[in-house]
Amino acid sequence: MAAVFPTLMIVPTGIGCEIGGYAGDALPAARVLAAASGCLVTHPNVMNGAALYWSDERILYVEGWGLDRFAAGELALRGGRRQRVGLLLDAGIEPSLRDRHLQVADACRATLGLEIGPVVTTDVPLEVTLRQGESGVSWGSLERPDALLRAGEKLRERGASAIAVVARFPDDSGSEALQAYRHGSGVDGLAGAEAVISHLLVRHLQIPCAHAPALAPLPLDPQLDPRAAAEELAHTFLPCVLVGLSRAPDLIQSASAQPGDLLASGLGALVVPEGALGGEAVLACLERNVPVIAVTNPSVLQVSSHSMGLEGRVVAAATYAEAAGLLLAMREGVALPSLQRPLLPLDCFSSTRD
Amino acid sequence: MRIESLQLQLPLPAYQTACDWRGRILDHLRVHGEPLRWAITSVMDSPEGGSEVVIEAVMLQHEG
């Protein structure tokens, strides 16, 4: 098999993708793309299934802000280190829910052998708010970003090389939006605010960070969609975050990169949903002429290759299985048109004087 | 530091392809603060040629 073919996989957070818009339900696709490429860079929204996770040495777990900076050529990724994962808890979490999260951290130490700690609680509640953009994309905010960053600084000072942050999110036990999500037809209303929290921390500290929301348990729903089921198995969403961060690559300024670090210039391809081509990492890859595979994966957005005038610039794939086949062909140096019929005639020109 | 959401409608000229859009979008966003997270959420053909894009963004406002 040819050398690894570093590939970036993005399923944007909070846009309701049919695959990857729920509880880590793009993870099977990521596993196949990792096998085909030998090295897959992807983000927590793809990998996090609350109590469920998958650990694969070929997958680099990179939070979205760091992912954007990597795609833009500003950061490099350095794998191979076991991270010491500090736990940042929102002061707004009630004592019993806080204990549940501390027990998850203890379980990951005792059962999985992860290095976790210390634990720092914010000096005031973060006060997370949720909202939706006009497009239907989930967004959100927090009233006390200063408290988040202070707690993050304290964790880094005390030896954490990565941070799992748990913020208390507003409970919702009966809204139509939540019901639609649980039944497999809506946008994850928490995802936008989660991304804001983790983006803030990574931007400020430049170390791997990821977020798990703290929520009261929901009543049993017999009609629960399988894609949302992973979030209803346990009391917290934290295990996948601790596992993902424990092997996340370090974020290195590109100017300080060493041999073996992965830079955007080493990317072989980008795999992204066909209707979600308007994110910063995608535009940065287009700038760099990274081959783009656009997979049919409907969402609330229609920012497509057609609407962006990119029809000849991206390769279409009907499924992630097809995208994996395309990656394998690229990795092995097989020209993609050779796999299609009809095979177009060669371009022939005569050499004439101007 | 404050966090604000922003929606921006931006014309992009026909002589630029989507491969050139990122820098132009960032220049426009930075007028309103520091962009933390953003994406194009819709693209339309512009009557004057080129494209008109809608961007939804989360912006940081630094005080003092």
C-alpha cells in the first residue's frame, strides 16, 4: 500500500447533516476514511458519541478553531503524545451533576488508564445561551467568557496539556426542536454554543480542548432515532471527550514545525458534505488547491459546488463509502477519470507558432 | 471580552472564484471585530454579476 494520504474530514457542527448531525454518527464514515487514507484529521463533532467513542491511531482529533487554523496553514499538528487532560467545570453545574462528571473522569483513569487532572471550577457560572441563525444553523454564546479563560489558564499553569470543558446548558425537556432532533429530523441545538466554548479556549490557550454539555437526563422516548441514541446512554457526554483529547495532536505554530509534523501543505484531500462548502477550512483548502471530495449528505444549508461555481473543482461522491474508494485511488496514484466511463478522448493540440 | 453574533450580506465580484473568497470575507468581518467562528450560509447569483453571499458569524469584541 502506498504511503499515507493525509485527509481532512469535516462535518460542520450544528447544521443538521443526515450523517454526522447527531451523536457521533459520522464515526463509521470516519473509520472508513481513516482506513482508506491512513491518516485522517477530523473534529470532535465527527468523533464524539457521548458515552461511545472509537480510538484509532490513524485519526487526529482536532477541535474546530485549531482545524481552521491548520487548514489555513497557520498551525501544524504533532501527534504521538499522550495528553494530560485537565477538567474544566462550570460553576453553574449543580452538585449531583458535578459528581457524575467527576466519576466519569475517575472511571476513565481507572478503566482506560487515561491521565486526567487537575480539575478547576470557574469562579462564576458561564451562563450559556442557545440560539439559531436565520439559516437554521445552531449558534450560541456565553455571558462570562472571561471566567472560562481564567479557568483554562489555571489548568494549563497546573500542568494540563489538553482541556475537557463541561458547561451547564439550559435544560429542554419538551420543545419541538428537541423532539425533532431526538426523532432524527432536526438540528442539534446545543452544537453551536459548544463550538463557541471550545473555539474560545483553543484560540486563547493553543492546546487541544473539547466540550461536553452538562444536562439533566431526558425522559425515555421509545421513538428515539438510532443516530441520537448515544447521548441517552449515560449521565454525561464526557467519556468521548476525555478519550479523544487523551491522544489529540499538539497544535504547533507552522513556523516552528519539525519533520514529522503535519502541515496543510501535506494534505492530500478534503472530504466535506456537498451542501456545506462555505466554512473557513473548506475555503482555505480551495485556496491551496487541495482536492475536494463533496459527499451527498443533506443539511439545512445549500452552499453547494453549483452555487459556488465549483463544479469542475470538486469530485462528487454519493456516499462516504464512495469517498473512501476515491481516497484509495488517489493514495495509490490511480487517475480518477480512469475509473469512469465513458473515458473522454485525450486533449490533442498542434504546436504552431504564435 | 464580549461575544456577539453577526449576519453579513456580501457581494463578491465575478472575477474572483470561490478559491479567492476567504481573504475577502475575513477583511469584511474584521471591520466588525475578531471573527471567532463563521461560515457562508447561502450563496446567490448577484444581478450585477458575481455572487452575493450571506455569512453568519460569532464575533469577539475586545473592550478597553
